[in-house]
Amino acid sequence: MSRRVSIDIEGGEDYYRKEKLQEISLEITGKFWNYSVPPPEDFKVDISIVDDSAIKQLNSKYLNSNRPTDVIAFSFYEGESTPSENPGLLGQIIISSETAEYNAASYGHSIENEMCLLFIHGMLHLCGWEEGNEIREIQEKLLRKFCVCQ
């Protein structure tokens, strides 16, 4: 039985091809799942592309940081258990297009590369990874495989 993923994108359809996001999502959940419960066979990821003002509000409300950030991920698998409500919904990734554009210009790569990086980073958080060297190493491998090389 093959695994399936559904991707819903709000506000940033121009940045992503759903087929590519599905491929990345399946790779990450299949190889880099970091929870004790098994990953869902079929799942959904919601992606919202917002501006700096909106992500700053979320960052302040949920992460106690009163500034814009590039990506925030809300996993529904927190606490090492399968969610009782809507078990197929893996979580939500929120990306600031303004910060992504700034980062891309600052690092000298394309906006497509930056948006791919932020999606991968968000997916790793949805799969249980915390900030640190290990997540960066995995992220770099996935970037080389799925995103336009720099």
C-alpha cells in the first residue's frame, strides 16, 4: 500500500508545486520521523504563506518572541501520541514570504530555494525535530536532493 499526503496551501500557491511538496513530505515522514508512535500512512499538511506582521503576531503569541520569523510549525503529534482529533492532520507550517525574500537576497540564493528550505525545516519540526546541528544536517541533505542547488 502506498502512502499518500494531501497538501493545502493558502496564500502562496505561486511559490510551490504540490507534487514536489508531497514528495518531500513523504521522504521526511518515511526517513526522518522522530516520534515514538509510527507516522501516519495517509496525512495532510496545511501551509500558510503570510506577511511579517501576521507571523510576528503568531511568534509573539505562541513562542514569546515579539519579532517576525521565517517559519513556524505547529505539529499535532506533540507529546509522542497520535492526535485524537483528526489523526491524519500532521500539522501546519506558516511561512513569512517577506522574511523569505529578505533571507534569499541576504544569502544570495533564489526565493524558490529559500521557500523549499523553509518547507523542509517546517516539515522536520512537524516530525519531531528540535533546533540544533542534527536538524541542520538533515535539512542540508534534503536541500541537495529536492531543491535547486546553490
